[in-house]
Amino acid sequence: MLAGVVHSAVLLMVLEENLLSRVESLNRKITQVTVSGDLSLRLDAHGKDELSALAGTVNDMLTAIQKAKFELLQAQESLRFHAEHDSLTGVLNRRAIRDVLRRELARCRRENQSLGVMLADVDHFKRINDRYGHGAGDAALLTVVQRISSTLRPYDLIGRYGGEEFLVIAPNCDLGLTQRLAERIREAVNGEGVELGNDNVPLTVSVGITLGTADSDPEFLVTVADSAMYQAKRNGRNRVELSMDLPNSETWEASFIDHT
């Protein structure tokens, strides 16, 4: 009888030690998950007792939290993308491309570099909308963006600045390279027409360019590129014009013509 009592006591001690060891292991793992934030960690759920069932429940919770976190990150990334990109063309929107210009000018100041600023406006775009409808106008804009993007270097950036205006930022460009890039854009857009309805409609852009340096103000640069673009409109469209400063007030007022 004494031997049975001793055996039972030893067995209880072993079971208690095993139980405490498993509880300690579970607690250590849960603490590791809590401290590290690593939701891929899992508890040992092998076995058929209550501790194993508890570990399995915790593992299910970790899986659910991990999935929810992934979906939340995807939603945040989608929101960020849509906040920075134009819904039609997929390129940067006005606010985002202006932010790019400010960042690149800051880089110019740090590295004593210059950058090209190009404002391209689709010629006679209103006529396309009026004759073929806004759906056709959207298709024309998508074609223009695709053709412009095909000419850009990997680190150049394009954004939709207005209805049919696109701002292109070309880092590490001098004036000559900026002019060559602008001509490539003009030629690419003018390469062939776009099928709208039963017609093959020619596409062209007027491009105004200027050069940004370490001392440039971003708003001033866009205004200068815009005035150069208007000059391209006045000179016949489907051309590139350069400006390094604003025109006089008389010329500036005269630039506000119907340039669609």
C-alpha cells in the first residue's frame, strides 16, 4: 500500500512537472509572439488534452489576425496608390507629381544637378470629345500616356497635371538632353493615329520645357513650362518650345487663347 502511495505521488509529481513545463512553454511562445509581433509563430498543439486544444485555439486566432493584418496592409496600399495616381491613366496625379518636383529640386540642391521640366498638352482635345464623345477622349488620353511613357527613362516621372496636360520630370538633365527628350515625346505621340469610331484620328502634343536648378522654385518652373507650352500652341502646335523665364505681361495675356 505504501508503495502504491509513493508511486502515485511520484506520478503526480511527474505529471505536474510535465504540465508546468508545457504551460511555461506555451507562455514563453505567447510572450515571444506578443513582443516580436511575429504572427507566423505557432504554439505546439500536438496532443489531445486541454492544453493542446488551447494551443490550437491560439494558433487559429494567430492565423486569423495574420490574415486580417495582410488584408489591412493591402487596403492601405490600395488607398495610398489611389491617393497618388490618376484614376483614368494610372500615372501620378497633380498633387503627387508636384511632390515629385519638390523632392527632385531638393536633390538638385544636394547634388548640384539640374532637371528637365516638360508640360505636354494634347492638341485639339476638345474637338475629340465633342465629335466622338468623352469615352473616345479617355481612350485618346490613355494612348498619349502610353506613348509618352514608352519614351521615358526608368527614373523619369509623368503625372496628369490637368485634363489633357501631363507634367514630365526628368532628373539629371541639362537643357540639351531635356530638348531631346521632349522631341522624343512629341514624335512618339505623333507616330500614328488612334482609331475612334470609324476614323483614324491623329494625335499630337504641344510641349513646353524649362530647366530646374538648385535655386528654382517649383511653382515658377511649372508656370514657365506652361507659358512655353502656350507658345508652342501659338506657333502651330505639335512642337516643342523652350522658355527659361516668363514672358512680359502683354505676351502673357495674349497667350490665353483657345488652345484646345
